Amino acid sequence: MSAWLFPPRCLVCAEPGVAGRDLCAACNAGLPWPVASCRRCALPLAVADDDQRCGACRQRDSPLNEVRAAFIYAAPVDGLLRRFKFHQDLAAGRLLAGLMCTRLADVERPVALVPVPLHVSRLRQRGYDQALELARPLSRGLGVPLWHGLQRVRATAPQSELDAAARHRNLRSAFAVQAPVPAHVVLVDDVMTTGATLHAAATTLRSAGVARVDAWVCARVP
Ligand SMILES: [Zn+2]
Ligand SMILES: [Zn+2]
């Protein structure tokens, strides 16, 4: 399949794409980039101060050292993510991964990238793992290897159907780690809402001896 046969076409509005991406210049300019965000949880901040932490993160510990979100969860990224996650639109996933690569090019690199794994039963249902589909092109683009030592050992109820307290209970002992562990990893996932899943994965990794855990997500729900 060559670019000549399939020229890039905007996945949002169907105009011709630019820079070899399935996104037009106008839609690219309208993407919801965060201006400033909390370095601990990627929550968008109204002003960027030296501390770069939101009110909640000033008052609590996190197993995550840093969280970066390429986007705020808003149009048109929210629609692209839904198409990618629930409607097998892998072209939308490739576009989002490419944009994440550009956005995260300057961030400190870890020893390895760790896609937040799906339980095998969910994987069978969906046919692909959205975190892995984002992490693969990031790994290639940024030259950081993937590490597959984090496993989902317990199927959990879909997080979207639960409140915050139930999310934490739901995730207790959901993950397991295989030794030896890298010293510094970045968890990769599509969307961060409360962060309960990322926190559970990070806690498991830290307990297994990983010195530093960060997270990169495509979009942060404000
Ligand atoms: Zn467009
Ligand atoms: Zn925060």
C-alpha cells in the first residue's frame, strides 16, 4: 500500500492530510493540547507555576513520578479514541500514536515502555490491546524498548461502570510482575480518568523493585 494509492486523508473531516498523517492542517491546529498540566497526574492547570502540581497532588503521594498526557480528552481526540478503542479503527490508533510521538519527543526517556495490559479475556473480546497498539509505534519512534513483564492476572469489571472507591477495590491485585525489572519504566495507556488503573499498575511495579515509574497517556480527562 503506497502513499500514492492511499494519500493521507483527515480522519476527522476527510480533507487531504498533511505531513503524511491522516489529519488536515485545520484539524491539527484545533487539537486540544494542554497549555499547562500537573506533572504528577497530567490534570490541565489554568496557570503554569514552578511547582507544577495540582491541589490534590500537593496533598497526596503517588506511585507515579510523572504523568504526561499528549491531549486533553476533548473533541476531536475523544472521538478518535472511541473509534480506536471500541470500533476497531486502527488507523485512528496509528494517527494518535504518531501525535503522541511528536508530543513526547522531548520528555526524559525511560529504560523501557510498559503498555498497561488488558486481561486475556478482554483481549479475546476486542481482538487487540489499545495500550500496546499505542506503545509499539512510540517504542519505534522514540527508540525505547517495550517490556512485557507486567501482566493482568485478574479480570476486573469495566472501570467506567464504577465509582472511585469501587475502582480501587476492583484493581487490588489485578497486576503481577515478572523479574528481573528495569530501573525506570513508563506505563503507556490510552486514557487517564481517575488514574486508578495506572496507580495500581505503578504500585505493583514499585513493590517489585522498579525504582521509578512514569506514565504517558494519549488523553487526560479533566
Ligand atoms: Zn480535518
Ligand atoms: Zn495532579
